[in-house]
Amino acid sequence: MSKEIPLEVDPKIQESLSRLRRLVELSVTLNSTLNVKDLLSLIIRTAAEILDCEAASLLLYDKKKDALFFAASTGEDANKLEKIPVPLKDSLAGTIFMTNEPLVINQLKDEPRHNKKISASVGFKPRTLLGVPLQIQERTIGVLEALNKKGEGFSESDIITLSVIASHAAVAINNAQLVQALEKAYDDVKKADELKSTFLSLASHELRTPLGIIIGYATFLGEEEDSETSAHAEHVLTAALKMRTLLEDMNNLTMLESETSSFSRQKTVIQDVLQKSASEIEELARVKEQKIIFDFPEKAIEIKLDAKKFSAAIANILHNAVRFSPEKTKIVLGVAEKNEALLCSVKDEGIGISKKELEKIFDKFYQVENHNVRHYGGMGIGLTIAEGLIEAQGGRIWAESEGVGKGATFKILLPL
């Protein structure tokens, strides 16, 4: 019976296999880590372990200061090192960075480029050093160093191993920095967007009161017998109404951005909600001597919805009706129950809508008017807001018109 003779594996081969296994593990981990701090810590820790060294450090290049800085290092004094710049000239790390070549020094005692002050400040005495450049797409971004090899000095195998680690590390660091920059850019955009929304909301709110006073006085002066005063008042009133339209659009922009916010649905009487909507545009209608007529049933109709947001939707539709209707016309605001649903309608005697535009009018920033000839103004988002707020509550909205010059009716269907 033959005996199995165990194979003796050369220790150097075993060490190479072990290093390859660790390098593969490192590569997998690096590709799944996007936090820069964790990434740097993993790189130097793994480098020190694989090369059997007392310490390791990673320096990154700061273009603004034209110097290298310790981004990560082993030991308890890593925070002290982060604040110390390493010049590119007359330093070991700077030499590696500028030459893009590995550097091995197995006797640092008499090396003039070795900065003894840095070592003294953290209480670490380096004896040997191996450093390799960190490169990404032919661009050097830093230096990876291994210090104080245990046993013999650094070998050719160590240079190859640390170079492989540096190659993986450079790609991982670059990817993590890109993600970090993208997240920061996203946060900056988000903050700017929030600031813009806050400004729009505050501006539209604060300007309403003084503008209301201007409209009131302009209307009063327009009734004066003095034809010159009346003419001037008419110009002021026209300008004020355009400003009011702009304020409504500013408010709509804020609502458009918060359209997907949560809804607070409560049981409410729909007639009360519609009357509140009408009160929002009552002043504008009065200036144009328009009448808002309520076509309501005597019985109070209760429905569960977000009254504030639904009222805002109706106000936008009414504002649209006032804007596109001539003076001394009427706008009918109606509501009725229909097949276990609620049907609201806003009917005007305005400019009407052509058949080809009936579907487009709810598109964001869509204008019925030609862009070169603007009589009515506005940004074209009021109906978009209304549609979003209505559909979010399970309803639907559509427009009907017999054609240009024949008025329009907006209908809203809500489930009871």
C-alpha cells in the first residue's frame, strides 16, 4: 500500500500566493467602498499588512497649495500628520510624485530628503521606506508609502506588490471623489433650489398687500371725472394687474415644486372650498368688472379631500378665466353630484381654445398666445399646477371649448 507524500511548497511561492489572494480581496473591497475616509484607511492598513511593515501612509496632491498632504496614515498620530504639508521639492514623497517612479531606501538615517521634523512631531522613527506614485489615467494624484519593513529591507517583489495596490487604490479614490463631488453638487443645487422656493414664496406673499392697495387706489382714481387722471390711473391699473399675474405665477412655481408633498385629506363642504377659491381672485374680477356666479345646489355636499390644495387648484383655473376673459363678462363656478362623483366646473366667456390646443394647455409653460405677441402675460403653469393637485387627489380635469372666441369650460371630476 503506497503512502501519500505531502508536497513541499516553496515559502516564497506560498508568500506570493498569499499576496495575490489579499490583492484580489482588496480589489473587491475597494470597488464596493465609496466613502473616501474608509477607503484610505483600508488601503494603508492592507499595504502595511501585506508588506509586513510597521506603518504606511497615503499622501494626496493639493493643486491649490501645490503640495502633498497626508490623507491617511497608520498610528495614533494620523490627525497631526494631516495638517503638515509636504513640499514637492527636496522631499522623498515629492520626488516620487514628480518622477512617477517607485523609490526604495533601505537606510533613511543619512537621507537628506527625509524630513526628520515630521517624524519627531508624531514620535515615529522611520528606518526604511518604499514609495510608489498613485496614478489615474496618466495623472498622478498622490503617493503611497510603506515604512519600516520587518526583517530584511524592501525587495523587488515588494515594489511590484505596492504598485499593484497603488493602481487599484488610485482608481477607487478617483471614483469615490467623483461620487463625493456629485453628492456635494447635488446638495448645493438642493440648497439653492430651497432658497429660490423660499424667496419666491416670501416675495409673492409680501408683495400682495401693497399691490392690492395700488390696485384699489388706481381703480378709485379711474372713476374720477378728470380724463387725464383717469387715463393715468388706467395705465397704473394695467401695470399693477400684470404684476399681480406675475405674483400668481411666482406662487405657482413654488407650488409646482412642492406638488408631490403630502396631502391632508379631511371631510369638508365643497361649496365652502369653492367660495374660498373665488375670494382669491375676487379683486381681479372686480377690476375688470367681471361677475363670478355660483351655480351651487342648496344641499351641502361633503367630500374628503385636502381643501387647501384643491382650493388652490380652483383658484388657478379661475385666475386663468379672469385673465383670458374680456371686461364685463361673467364666470360661472358650478358644482353637482354625478354618478357617485363630484363634478366641478368653471365656465367663462373668454377667448376660447382651438381643438388642437385643448390637450396641450395643461403642459408645463405652454402658452396659447404667440410668444411674439403677448396680450395676457403669465408663465403658463397655472393649469399644470391645477392638474397636478387634482390628479394627486384621485380626480381628473379637462377643458371643453367650441373654438376660438367662444369661451371655455374646465371640468373636474372627483370621486365621492
